[in-house]
Amino acid sequence: MMEIHREKLCLLGVGGFIGSHLLKRLLDSDRYEICGLDVASSKISKYIDHPRFTFKRINVDNTDAVRKIVEWSDTVVSLVAICNPAEYNQIPLDVIDINFVRPLELVEMCVELDKRLIHFSTSEIYGKTIQGMAGDGLKDPEAEEHYILKEDESPLIMGPISAQRWSYAAAKQLLERVIYAHGHAGNLDYTIIRPLNFVGARMDYIPGVDGDGVPRVLACFMEALLFDKPLQLVDGGAARRCFTAIDDAIDAIEKVIERPDASRNQIFHFGNPDNECTIEELAYLMIDLYKELRPHIEHKEYEVVSVPSENFYGEGYEDCDRRVPDISKAKSLLDWYPETNLRDSMRVAVQSFIEYYGDKDQRSLNGVDPTREAVNGSLV
Ligand code: NAD
Ligand code: UGA
């Protein structure tokens, strides 16, 4: 019998939002044997016994265990992070440890063991825009060169050290610089991915139901809609984001894995520049979709309120005002372009939360639903 040669992939952070979607997609193909590492597994429980998948419940601070997995693999995909903004100014040392110190060890292992590395960075490394910094000081604030971000050209602009919001972005930026330097010296075959606000099923958690703290904006607004709370706009919701459907994003990531030559030593934006909106617009879009998707329940007037960032996130928070990606490199090298518009991207995301978190009449934020792990654990 002919032996099938499968590429050995290790996914560090396989149990998270992106990791769970990527795992599902990669297991649909017969080409890969996958070893996944995470401290959490509820989002991938359906795949734990899959014959081409091995799950290791390991913390990345266990260097010896991580090394064994890296030794086994052909390609390393690095997703582990603390990536909820509420934590950047609250637990900055943990944020720097998980987003810089641990992945630095991983980069060094990949160099030493000659492994291909696909590393997840962030569009947050751009920080604020020149336009945002200059206020009214720019002659033509709408000129594209002030806000369209280019992977290999745009400056990275962050606030002062006391604004600890930037702990995540600074950690991710320094790691990119290390990876780039190794690549430049000819020591490392890498691809850096800068995602822009992916949205979809299994993103984060609902506070008090299956997690604690402040999740990213999708889950914050879904909590408000499902549990009759006001949707809170931080500092009025004027910040802008480009929301990207997770399925479009996974198409792009799969292309990176499949095309090592085209993606070697490149940095890519994966985001949808056509899906830009303010957070205030997002709130009203989600209210509209929620009503559309739940026609059979009685809808009250959903409340939208503005809250100062200091009250919402605490001291040390600053925001990225705007980030619109140039994605021409992904188009030319990977033949990738996101296809899902903003409304459709958000519809899929809102629908998935309604399905996961069920009927607010039957579930309560006061107690964890006993069926919750089973619901969250199954992949849709
Ligand atoms: P996520 O929080 O859903 O996933 C991160 C995973 O890392 C979680 O499953 C968590 O359990 C795991 N993890 C955390 N600490 C760990 C530790 N010490 N040991 C082992 N596992 C640990 O995040 P995500 O949205 O899937 O993001 C994945 C990557 O992409 C991150 O590097 C993030 O910075 C980057 N990113 C994501 C987005 C986005 O839109 N989702 C945007 C920009 C960047
Ligand atoms: C996120 C996170 O830093 C990372 O997951 C990721 O690296 C990065 O996006 C990225 O895509 O590169 P951010 O977009 O600020 O950063 O995260 P959200 O928490 O989703 O916030 C988006 C905007 O909504 C911010 O302006 C925030 O202040 C606002 N917000 C959030 C509200 O107005 N209300 C809320 O209830 C929650």
C-alpha cells in the first residue's frame, strides 16, 4: 500500500476563535496531520478524537513540551495570545509575557530547528493614524495616504508608556521585528499575518455565562442584545474598524499554508477594506440584524449609550482611531480577496451567537447554563 505523505502542522492556540475555525477547515482536507496545543478545548471538542488530530492541553510556558511539538512538525502556526483589549491595561505583564516572551522562545526554536513559522500578529501594531494624531492639523485629512495602511511602508504610532493599552501592540511589534531580522539574516522561513477584526462564531465569550471580563466588541454587543442591556459606545463609538468574515479570513490563512513560496518572508494584511464602519454604526447594524434574525420575539427599543473609555476599560486605555488595510499584496501573491460584505459578515456572526447562547427567556446571566459546555463545544 502506498503511504500518504501528509504535512505536519502544529497549531499553537488551536482552541481559540481563529484556531477552531482553522482546524475545522484543515481537517476537511486529507493533506495534513495536525497537532494542536492550548489550555482550552471547549471550542474544538468535536475534533478531539479525529484520527488526523492530536490535542495537547499544554501551557506555552512549558518550553520542553512545546519544543517536542515543534520538533515533530514541518510548519508551526503561532496563534496563542492574550488579545482582548480590556486586558492590555489591566494585566500588561501577562500580555507582554504571552505576546512577546513566549513566542520569542518559539521563534528561536524555529530558527534552531529550521521550521517554517506562520505567526499571527495584529493590525494594532499601527496604533493611531497620522490623521488621528494630527487632529485638524492635516491639510487633507481624507487623503488616502493618511489612513490606508501598507504592510511594508506605514509607520507605527503608539501612545506613551503610561497608556498601557499599547502593551499588546508593542509586544507584537517587537516580535515582528525579531522575526523579520531572522528572516533578513537568512535564518528563518516565516510569514506574518496581521488580521483585521475577524468576526464569526465562537469569538470570545458572554460575560457571566462562559467567561469573565470584557470581551471584544462583537460579544459585548451580543451580550447587550441577548440580555437586555444597553449597547455601550466607548467614547461615543467614533472609532472605525474593518470587520472581516472569519470564513474569508480562513481562506486567506489556508492559502498561506498551501503556498510557502508565495508567502515566504512576507507580511500580509487579512482584512476587508470595504467593510469599514464606526462602532456606532456597528451597534445600529447589529440591532437591525438581531431584529431581522429573531422575528418571533418581542423587541423593545434597544438602548445605545456612550461611556467614557476610562469607565469602560479603566486607566491607561487609548484607542486606534482607524485602520483600513491595503490588501493588494494578498491579492497579487495569494490571489485572495475577501468576498463577504459587512452586513453579511455581521449577520453570520449575530446568528451564530443566537444559536450558541439560545433564548434569553430560558437562560440567565445569573447562573451558568448547565448545557452551556455542550453547546459551546460543538462546532457549527
Ligand atoms: P483567542 O483568544 O480566541 O485564542 C487564543 C488562544 O490562546 C486561546 O484559545 C487561549 O486559550 C490560548 N492561550 C492563551 N494563553 C495560553 C497559554 N499560556 N498557553 C496555551 N494556550 C494559551 O484569539 P483569536 O481571536 O483566535 O486570535 C488568535 C491570534 O490572532 C492571536 O495571536 C491574536 O493576537 C491574533 N489576532 C486576532 C484577531 C482577530 O480578529 N480575532 C485580530 C488581530 C490579531
Ligand atoms: C482588537 C484586539 O486588539 C485584538 O483582538 C486584535 O489584535 C485587533 O483587534 C485586530 O483586529 O488587529 P479592537 O479592534 O480595539 O482590537 O477590539 P474590540 O474590543 O473589538 O473594540 C473595537 C472598538 O469597539 C474599540 O473602539 C472599542 O473601544 C469599541 N467598543 C468595544 C465599544 O465601543 N463598546 C464595547 O462594548 C466594546
